[in-house]
Amino acid sequence: MPRATNHVDVAIIGAGPAGLTAGYMLGKEGFTVTLIEKDPHQVGGISRTVEHQGFRFDIGGHRFFSKSREVVDLWNELLPDDFIERPRMSRIFYRGKYYSYPLRAFEALRNLGLWQSTLCMASFFRWKLFPKREVKSFQDWVVNQFGARLFGIFFKTYTEKVWGMPCDAMSADWAAQRIKGLSLGKAVLDGLKRSLGLNRRPNDGMETKTLLESFRYPRKGPGMMWDAARDRILEHGNSILMGQKLHQLAWDEAGGFWRVSATDAEGRQTIIRADHVISSAPMRELAARVHPMPASMPRAMKLNYRDFLTVALMIRSEDLFPDNWIYIHDDRVQVGRIQNFRSWSPEMVPDESLACVGLEYFCFEGDGLWSSSDADLVELAKRELATLGLCDPAKVTGGAVVRQEKAYPVYDDDYAAHVEAVRGELESRYPTLHFVGRNGMHRYNNQDHAMMTAMLTARNIAAGARRHDVWAVNEDAEYHEAGSEGDDAGVAAALKSERLVPTRIADKRAA
């Protein structure tokens, strides 16, 4: 039997950045709100901070930078005294050497050595003289631009680790957008001029765009932000149901309200009545729980996700590298990226005699990596650090594993049509059902974009009408960590926060 029944203005599914932002903003306006979160212990979703024996782990790394003044103001409102300024540093690690990220072509050739760089240049000129005429894939585009050898070293391995599909299946359009301004020929010419004293401009191989050199970060990790949002929501007199998984979402036609049921680990059920529902849950999961079952349900089930896990190792050593993280371009190992948690904040690592790094693995839920035991994953991480020459496994004093399901919505084949079908049916049938955030909208976006979708949704609810098109936020935009934080105001600033995502070649044919 249900153990509680109550009626609120808004029920929010998911207590990640989008859900918590919506709950906080609505609470400030006097709305009654209940959030439902399946994690029994933590809020924050992929932006949470996990603690293990005093060590703190950021899930994926979260730089607090936004061009939106509204988002920056909200961060400052929630954490007025806990931000620190941190240097930004991320490099590529390949065969024992570090390379700037974004790639500096002349530096890369210099680090590769005379023989390897000669082969790279020979490959470059071969493909410039005889390029592939019909460019369909990411691989085609990059090989034409840089040659097959540089493609194999600096583009193929890491890209395939992250996205779980071969480079020859990814659209060339993504490559053209993602690798703007990098010209190997110009970079080499500038580098030679510089070495002869004929060019004193810094050679970075890029036409434009300088990444920010520092960023703000909560001193104990991004989870501080979302714990603060949780506390403010509770101070407003609203509630967050932890350890509760959405069971069913049904519209009561006679009563004119939503009946939201959730269950805990013991199967006990809670029922909430709500005038509005905001969902940041994965669209596939939400559609499966709407009653009656939507006609678009088969399309929702075709939406896919890329999952992610971090193996954190404590090492009796100085920090292995000064970067926030390094990108691993090495096909001998499965790890894609390695974080140095102390470089994010000294307070993430409680013991000055220990280094703490997080090896990040991109996978699919249920595959070999995801299903491995924590002990086996720790051993794998130790072996891979040794293979890379970064650490003696004997110096590892402990480890922990953090899994993050549905970390990245996958843009495969007909995903856009599936999203539009689900959204079109549910929003037209239920005007009081709202989609927000990365998984709620099946969009690979940043934390600030997720917050902006929630802020606009809260405004729509307060106004009693959909005055703001949440789905237009960051449409056809680019993501660049450049410029000054908060230098734009209003909704339009959110248009600058979306990350570029590869699509399969089939997507382009279908279009």
C-alpha cells in the first residue's frame, strides 16, 4: 500500500544540476516542490562529488565557466564563499611525451622525433597531393587534412575510445566543426620561421581562439554546489525523496493533475500528486513509465547512451603530472583520460604524501568493463599506469571505482527523429510535462546549459505558459571555453554552451 499521498505544485524527477536548479528557482517563487532521486545518498547526478576515505572524486571533471551571467550569478548565490581559482591545463599523453591540447602541430612533430615526423610529413604531402575525393567520414576528413599517420597517432584511438564507434563510421561534418583552425602546413611553416628568428609570434598551430587559462572550482568539488542547492530547497520547506525510483507517471484527467509514484529499494511506494512534472530522467526511462503507454514508446527504446567509470588510485608519490587531466592517445591501454584530483583542488586529496588520480574508461552498461568487479578494475588501472610509464604499481596504496550510467546520450542513426517523436507526442498531449537537462532532452550539453533549461522551465511554469522555447537553447551552437566568464547576459548566452557531438554517416544520408 502507498505510505504517503500529497499534492504539490511541481514534481521533479532527478536531482542533478537541472532538477536541483528547477527546484531551487521554483521554491524561491513560492511554489511547492518535491524532487525524486533514485540515488539513496547523493544529489548532483554526474556533477556530484564522491568521497572515499577522505578523498574526493569529480565524475568526469567540471570546470565552472559559463558565458551566461545568469548562470554565474546563480553559482555565486549558492556558493558565495567556496570558489577557488584554478589553473587550466590539459594535455595529450602519447608514448611518454606530453603534447599541447588543442594540438600544436609544430610542437607535435618536434616531440615525435626526426624519423617519425619525417614519416608524418611524407604522409601529409601524399594525402594533400592525392586526397580522397568523396569525403564521408571523420576518418576521411582528418586523413585528407593531416595525413594517415598523424590521424592514427592523434585522432583515431582516443576518439574511438570515447564514442564507442569506428572513425570511419562518424560523419565528416563533425570533424570539420570540431577541428577548426588547425592547419598543419601553416603551423610547420610558422615553426620554421620562428626557429630562424623570422617569426616571433607564439606558434600554436591555431588560427584563432585562446582557451581560458584559469577557471573557478568549488574547493571540495562540484558536489558542494549541488549539496548547497539541496539545502536551499529544504529551507524553502520543500522535499527531496532520496533512494526513490520513478515507477509510474499517470495523468488524472478527472482531477487535472499528475499522479507520480516512486518506489524504494524495499519496494515501498510513495505517491505524489502534482500540477506539473519536470523530468531530467533519461528520456527512454521516462517514456517507459508514462501511463498510458505512449505510441512513441518503441522509438524511445531506441535511444542509446554511453556509460562511464572512474578508477581512482591513491599513490605514494608526488603528483604524476600537473594537469587537471591528460588525454591518453595509446592503443595499448583502454583508459581514455586520467585526472589529477589535486590539480582541481588541494582539498580533494587529504594526504600530502599521496597522489590521487582517476583513470576514466568509456564503456556501455553491461559490457566487459562495466561488469568487471571493482578489484579487477583497480588491477587493470594499475597495469595500465605501468604500461604508460606513469607509475610503479607497487606504489599504489588503494583504489575505488565510481560508475556513471548514461553519462553521454548517443547521437546515432535516427536519434533526432526518435527524440522529436517522443517529445512531440508527450508535450502536445501533456502541456504540464517538461523536459530539462542532458538526459531529459537527450542532448550532450554542459552543466550551465542544463541549468539554463531548468531556469527557463521554471519561468514558464511561473508564467503559466511556454513563453520560452527550452528546446531552442544552444541550438546549432558551438562549445568553446574562451572569452570572459559571464560576459553575456540573458537567455542567448546559453546558446554558446553546447558541445559538438559526432553523428554516424547514416544520419547524413537519412537527412
